[in-house]
Amino acid sequence: NAGVMQNPRHLVRRRGQEARLRCSPMKGHSHVYWYRQLPEEGLKFMVYLQKENIIDESGMPKERFSAEFPKEGPSILRIQQVVRGDSAAYFCASSPLGTGSNSPLHFGNGTRLTVT
Amino acid sequence: AQTVTQSQPEMSVQEAETVTLSCTYDTSESDYYLFWYKQPPSRQMILVIRQEAYKQQNATENRFSVNFQKAAKSFSLKISDSQLGDAAMYFCAYRSALASGSRLTFGEGTQLTVNP
């Protein structure tokens, strides 16, 4: 059973470009979470999605950031018009449906975004 | 909102010795879950141990154990017989039990160095 798959592992973008980060949850998992980790800091919650639904986006910046988890395919975190402050590691995590909050989140290896 | 505090940015331990990492949290809820995650240089987030708040017994996983003090809102991690492979960033995390699939809130992390 493959774990949470994130790609790309590293992504370099120039200021003003768009960044697309992909996350395929573990098989059978329909809950996806995105976190951002700035250098030397902990992980900060961004958004929680289920298939075709955004459940909690309270951690998402109001502008330039969006996320989706379509019925088919991976979850996508999209950052438009990137700025240097967006440089960070972005982690995706998944959990299975209906198992309650004591289920640990299973994390991917993250995508390191560098904005030049 | 819940907050998680790790007051030790860095800790070091001699190989084979024991070390304790501190974590405190703030919540008004009575039912919740607590986790310790490990992040080695590979950046992968690895679950170390978890604790349900309704359980008085402290969780144990091999060389890892916790000291859960609910009244004090404290959740420390003890690593016994430290090994070189234990060197990593350790994150304490909180998750509400009020709603299935709720987010994890992380502390800022403690960087553990294991000296040979």
C-alpha cells in the first residue's frame, strides 16, 4: 500500500509564476490536509478537503492560494503569482474516511517550493 | 483556538542515554488526542506515539513513552536508550475529538541531537 505521494519533490518558480503542487492520498483515504512549513518553523495548517469539497480553509491565505480535491485524480494546491515569501515546504497528509480523530495523519514527503 | 508550545528549540543527548522533550498545550476541550511526530533530515513526518486524553495510562511504544498530565496540559516525550537514528526534529501535535477529521495543530518543534 503506497503512502501519500507528493510531486514534485522540489519546485523552483520565478516571482509571478504559478506553482502547482500535487498530492495523491493513501489508497482508501478520502480526507486530505495541506500544511506549510517555513524554514526553522513547525507545520501550519492550510486547508482540509474531502472529495469535491473544501471542509476547512481557515488557514489558507485569502489571495493567490487555492486547493481542490476532485472526484478523480490528486489533490492540487495552487499558488498564483508566487512571491519569495511563499518559499517553504508544503506537506500533504491523508486519513481514512470515518475513523475518527484518533487516526493519525499520514504525511507525504513534502514539496519544497523555492521562489527566485 | 488550541495552541501547542514546545519550549525547547534544541536538545542534545548522549547515545544510550535518556532524554525528555517538553510540550504543553492550551485547550478548553476535555476530549482530544495528542501526538508526537519525528521529522528527520529527509523531511518525512513520522508518527512516533499518540495518546487519547480520556486514557489515564501513558502511551508507550518501545523506547518511546509519554508523560501525560491532563490537568497541567502537559505531554512530554521520553526517549530511552537514545540511538543515532533518533536525531531529528520532534513535533508535538494536538487534535480535537469534537469532529471527525479535524486538523492537527503543531508546536514549533524541538531539534534533537544525539552525540556518539
